Amino acid sequence: MQPIADPLQEIARFLRRLQLTAVVLFVLWVVWLLSPILSPFVLGALLGWLGDPLVDRLERSGRSRNAAVILVFTAMTLVLVLFLLLLVPMIRDQIQTLITAIPSYRGWVLSTALPWLEARTGVDVSSWLDFSRVFDLIRENWDRAGGFASTALGYLSRSGFALVTFAANLVLLPVVTFFALRDWDLLVAKVASLIPRDHLATVKRLATESSDVLGGFLRGQFLVMLILGAMYGVGLWLVGLDLGLLIGIIAGLLTFVPYVGPASGVILGCVAALVQFGTWQHVVGVLVVFGLGQLIESYWLTPKMVGDRIGLHPVAVIFAVMAGGALFGFLGMLIALPCAAIANVLLRFAEERYTHSRLYAGQDAGIMIEGSPSRYPREPERE
């Protein structure tokens, strides 16, 4: 029979948990206050964490830590520069094509889409929305801005603080990434040295599992986004869409949100095909491109590169991204999936501890606890 717990011990344990909760809430409050300036630090830390396994591999091959960091940092910089040199001119040309095609889209909506919708629903949509005025405003704004890049630069030039912040982020990002790559192992060791010894085994197991789950997911998902974006863009370009590359890039970038990426690509692609050609043959071509892309993603790309490493339901992923953006803005969207993955690992741990507890087992506590081994080491009872 287990000895009856001392009430003073139970009170002390409750106060410790209350103190830990207060610390977590305080940290979240500080992060919320500092969210406007934390983006380069968080993104640099993520890049450093993603590149750390490669640095460790080079270090094990005989290179010094500094040499391995320089090689990995240089490779990451070259890949980013090459990506921007290829992608930015392409996006600029596609946006200019979109600006030129806005009158065609307006004519298609007013003369084709609205009459078709009104004939089948019996609702006079034109009386509710002045689409002519909407498209005129869009065209005027785009012409005045000269494209997305000009709009962004104009906003930055009108706001001195925004310009300074943008420049500081550009400078800070590579600096933070370099030092995160160099000092990641030291940082992990320092944090591990501060963990109470009674909880070290459990925390180490949870941290390792979270790192493996999240690292595999992010690296694999990034490759899936790049491959699908290229496949969709090239496929829609072969179909003949003038905006095929832009639509493909958008669909590829949105792939990390389940169902949103392919759904947005299909809708945008079908509308672009109807406006540009007005024939259902090209719409079928768009559907074929996205259908093949989804087959390749479902049966080869995702199982091979991502798998079920994050273990989150698609609705949970969408909620995590939206909640992160609503709470912390761009910073929240950066940390949404990492936090969701870690929370998922912690919830699995809590579920396992609960199912091995006397609260769950009831009268059969001895059978349940002794007969069902846990993956996590049990922490010793405090005196």
C-alpha cells in the first residue's frame, strides 16, 4: 500500500506548479510586448537550429566548429541569394502581367461570371456590389504604385521608423543566424545545466522528441513547398496561362496549410484560364496539373520527405497559424508550427502520464501502473 501523502508536501508541490505557471505566463507576456522586434531573432534561431545538424556532421568529419559553421553559413547564403535572383524578377514580371490583365478580369466578371451566377441563384448580385468601381480602384492603385515592390518601398520611405526597422532586420538576420549556428550546442548545454536534476531525464527525452519531430517536418515541408511550387508553375505555364508561374508559386507557398494551397491554386488557375481563353479545355488542363501534383505529393513527396512527423490534424495546423498571427503578428506565424509541434509532444506525454496514474486506473492502479510500461522515465518522489 502506498503511504498517504503529507498535506504539506502536496501544498508545496501545488505552489511550485503555481510558480512555474506564473513564470510561463510572464514569458508569454514579454514575448507579446517584444513581438515587433523579435522576428529576426526568432527566424535566425530557426535557421541556426535547422543548420546545426549539418554543422555537427561536418565537425564529426574532422573540421573545426568554426570552419563547419562558415561552410554551412556560406552555403545557406548562396542558396538564398540564388533563389532571390531567380524568383524576384519572375514575380515582378508576373505582377506586371496581372496589372495589364485587370481590365480583362473585370470584363469577365461583369459579362460572364455575374450573369451566370445570377441566372442560377436568382440573386441580383450586381445591385449589392458595384464591381466596376472595385476594379477601377484596384487598377488605379496598382498603376499609381507601379507594382507590389514599389508599394512596399513607398511605404518604407514614408515611415522613417519602418525603414530603420526593415534595415535593422536585414542586418540582424545573418548575424543572428551565424551565431546561432556557432553556439547552438553551447546554448543547449547551458539550458540543460539549469534543469533540475530530478526532471533532467524527462525534459531531455521531450526536447529530443520535439526537435526530431519539428526538424524533420520543417526541412521536409520546405522541400515539398519548393518542389510543388515549381511543378505547379511549370505545369500551368505549359497549359498556356500568362499568370501560371505566379499562381504556382502562391499554391506552393500555401502548401504548408493543408487543403488551402491546392484549393487556392485550383480556384485561381481556373479563373485565369476562363478569363484568358474562355474555354473549358484549359480549365481541364489546370485541373490535371493540380491533380497530378496532389497525387505526387500524397503518394511520394509527403510520405518520403515529411511523413507524419508533426502528428497534427490539418485543422489544428490551420488554427495554429491563424492563432499565432492573431496573437503575435508575423512573429506568431513564424513560431506557430514549432509551438504546435512541441505542444503536441507535451500533450502525448501528459496523456501517457495520465493513463499510468492512479487517477485513471482507479481500483486497478497496481495492474495498470505495473503492467503498462511508459516511454518516459518516472520522476522520483520528493522527500
